Amino acid sequence: MKTDTIFYRLFRSFPQTFFELLQASPQQAQNYRFDSVEVKQLSFRIDGVFLPLVPDVPIYFAEVQFQPDPDLYSRFFSEIFLYLDKTDFSNDWRGVILFPNRRTDNSNPERYSEILSSGRVTRLYLDELGDTESATPGIATVELIVSDPSEAIALGQRLIERIRVEVEAPQQQSLLELVERILVYKLPQTRREEIERMFSLDDLRQTRVWQEAQQEARLETVPRLRSMGLTVEQIAEALELTVEQVRQVLSTDSN
């Protein structure tokens, strides 16, 4: 599952969740536009940034890190400072890093200890959110993302019921669509009909979500099958892809 993409979708359609994770007022989301930003002079992009719509609030740089990365802090702070240097924003800044657990936070913090202890940077370990039974639908969606697959169906069913009652349109439809995408990623062996029954699906948008997520999941499997010694043709047949699609994935993965 492309966890960073899932989180960025959540923050884009339900931005108050980000501030709820920080135990701040969800109303702060009204002061921001969540976006990806590019520094064209240096040809690099930061995917998760809450850009201020008013002058007296900080820029928030959000990083979702679900794989160990010994160079995380070096990369994260370099991107932040380059962006601040190359743009016209005069706002203060904050950094937020989301880890699934403390084990994933394996980057050496000593060189950046002053920044990490300054209050500018928040490191969130999502398995330590605590009791989320009474959490908002947004936080419950985060719980679903990090849940064990064996618990995902039950959590998803409860969350869907809550979204229908507690969330108003158009956010309701966006969040339901995101929950379906999460379940498809987490439960690739679950029959489509089983997930559809959870949603009482009546429209084609959900079918499109299923098809897109299934396609992405198959494409992510290509490098692993290749490493097991399967030929391009065998991978294409096994995953119901074209030979050209398999070659494209392998070409991108090797770069």
C-alpha cells in the first residue's frame, strides 16, 4: 500500500485530521491549503505542505515515513530550508513526521538534536494514538491505515457507519471513497463483493476506486515477482497485465 499517498489524500479531502493528530483545534484547517510544492530552480518537490492562507500561522511540512530511512532527517530538513530560501513566504514553519511506530524512526537524530528539541518538529508514532473508540472519523481513518489486516474489516465497517452519520457531503463521499481504497489495499485477497456489501455500493465511483486500487496493487507486485525469477511474460499473465505495462514498471523501478 502506498501509505504516503493515502495520507496525502486524507489530508487533502479531510485536512482537519492533520490538526487533530497534533491535538490542535481542527478549525485551524480553515487557514490552510494542503498541496505539493515544487522548487523549480532545483527541480525537487515536497509532497505534503499545509500552505497558509493567512499571514500569522506557520507553514506545516508533513512527512509520512513508513519505511526505515537512515537519511530521513537530513533529507527532510534540507528540503524545508531550501524551500524557505527559494520562496517568498515569511511565515514561521513547523515539521511533522508520521511514523507507524518507533522502530521505523531509525535515522540518527544527534546532528539535528537542537531542531528536534526546539518544538518546531513533531514526531508522531501512530501505534501510540491510544484509545480511538471516541476519536473523530478522520483519526479513526488513520487507525484503519495502520491496523492489522485481521482487524481491518471490523474497523472498516464501524468507520463506514460513523462516516454516514457524522460527516456531511461532500467530505462524506471523499472519505468513504478513501476508506474503500484503504480496504482494497490492505485486503487484496478479499472478494470485491465482500467490500461492496460493506458500502452498499450503488454508484460507479466506488467500482472505479476498486479497479484503480487493484491495478496499482498489481503493479507494485511486479518487481517482487521479477526478483523471484519470473519472466516478463509470466508476470504479465499472472497479474493480468500487458507485457508493456510490466516492462514499464521494471524500467521505472531500475531508475
